[in-house]
Amino acid sequence: MNPNHIGSSSPQKEGRLYFIDNLRAALTILVVIHHLVYFSIYNNVLTQGSIEVFIGLLFLAFNQTFFMGTFFLISGYFVPSSFERRGATRFIKDRCIRFLFPFIFYVLILSQVQHIEVYILGQEPFTWQTYFSHLTYGPMWYVELLFVFICLYAVWIKFMSKNKLSVVRQSTPPTYTMLTFFVMILAVSYFIIRLWIPALGLPGGAPEVQSFVGLFTASGYDLPQYVGLFIMGIIAYQRNWIRNTSDSMGRAGFGIAIGASILLLPLALIFGLDGLQFSGGWSWTSLVFSLWEALFCVGINLGLIIFFRKRIFYQGKGWSFLSTHSFVIYIIHIPIIAIVISGLKVIQFPPSFMFLATVLITIPLCFILGYIIRQIPFVSRIL
């Protein structure tokens, strides 16, 4: 893609947005690292109470504010054009094949690999009872929830067409007023949902609501982020925001994310740590924490999109490989992490080097297995 054409106001003939492919690939690697840290903490690869665990938890908390939401933003951006090209029936059929087959395979097969440590180190026998008790969707909650969003979009478009409401695509850049309004809606939505589902998976809330939302997402307290950014992706397509947002707004996004983290996050944690009030409930610290997350989420998304558009708009062999294999890597990475951690524990690998070994083994293994899996003809058509 010619960088001089990025930001063009003509939405009619667009080349492939390689910088979006690159951003999605980078986010996939971040997801792998996120779960490497997560499983290393909760499987005692990292020593409990150590500075490494504190840094790891901080890393997880910051990631949680934006990285899965960015996937929904990108997906929402490409849904309208895909829907227009294929038509409703073919579009839903294609999404069923691409999403439901991997989802079912993960639940029935890979979920058992994800719990391999229980079978090997916990000496738990593999029976029908244990098989069903360990069924889980793992990272495929994203695919499940995205499929729900897509179906709702198809219903909405059908409703609009019946009422003869057509949306003409325009090239209208976003304004700070629009973004402020979205931040306010997102912050209030965070605050409301966390009356029942506390942030960061902390205790409290309403178990019934958590169980219901847990059918669709691993982190129900971030559901407003996923819904809001998916809708913003659709709006971004209709108004050509990916191309016409100014570079200065991207820099401002990073500044907003950093400023909110310096001013609001310490305020929420210092005054809301007692009783974990910042995580939810009727407390001002929960509102401040929700505002921080909303500002950080919107700011970092703005910054990342503009940064990749300006700096990483090309796609060499490395980015091309990552982009092509990102979906399959996303699907298989948690079972691979589980296998690596279990294997290192079985051979009694030195604990002080176990996390480093886990990282150095897992990431190349994800790439290798992802490449091998995509060589299978039928699988390559899905993934």
C-alpha cells in the first residue's frame, strides 16, 4: 500500500489495509504472551508474592482494558463490507463454517489438552465424568461472542432494509466530542455492569448474572467494551475513520491513555483498595476506575491504529506469515502453553528458569504448529 494514499477520502476503491492485518497479528502475539503470564502465575511457575507476579498482574490488568476489544473493533470494521459483498445468506454461512467448526473442535478436543496438567500431575483419571467436567471454550469465547454480534448485525440490517433506511458511506473524520461521548457511555456501562460482575474477576457481585454472561465471555465485566468497540468498528467503516483519522488524534490517544493511568488509576487503587471497592459496587472509586479503563481503552486504540497506519503499513514476509497464521495461533496457543508447562514440571525443570523456558518454547511452537495445521487442505479453507 502506498503510504501517500493512506487517509484518502475516497472509500470506493480501497486496497487491502495491511496495517490492520499487522495490528491484528501483533495483538495475537500479545494474547499469547498474556496467557503465558496468566498461566505462569496461576500454575505457580512464578513464585507467589514475588515482584515478578506483581508486574505480571499489572501487565494483565492493562492488557484487559483494550486488547480483546481491539479485535472486536477490527471485526466490526470489516463486517459491513463482507456482508455487502456476500449477501446475508452466504455471509452467515461463511461465518458458521469459519467460527463454529473451530469452536466445536476446541470444546470437544482441545479443552482436554488445556487441562492436561490435571491429568498428568493431578493424577486424575480420564473418564467420561472428568471429560465433561473439563469441557470449556477457552479463548474461543471471542469467536462465540463475535458470531452473536454478527447475527445481530444481520438482523439489524434486515430490519433497516424493511423500513427502507439505507446508510450511505461517507468520509467524515471523528471529532473529540464524539470520542468523549463514547468514553462517557463506556465508563457508565462499566460502572453499571460491575454492580453484578466485579472487575478483574475479583470476588463479589451476583453469581447468577456472572454465570449467564459467562456463557458468552471469559471476562463479563468487560462486556461493554466488546459491544461498544464492535459498534464503533461498524461506524468507523461507514465514516471511513480508519483512513481519515488525523495523525495528531493518534498521538493524543496515547497521551490520554498515559495521562489517565497517571492521574486516575492510582486514585482508584489507593482509596478503593480497602474491600476492593474499586472493582465494583456503589462507590466513587469504582466510577473512577471505570473512567480510567474507558479512557485507556479508547486512547490506546486510537494510538495503535494510527501508529500502525503510519509506521507499519507495509507487509513483508514476517508480517505476512503472522497475519496468515494469526487465527490458528489464537486457537491453539492455550493448549500449547498447558503442554509446555506440564512437560517442564514433569522433568522438574529448575523453577527459576521455568518462565523463560516456557516463553522460549511456546512461541516458536505456536508458529510451527500453526504452519503445519494450515497445510491441511480442508483446515486451510476454514482457518
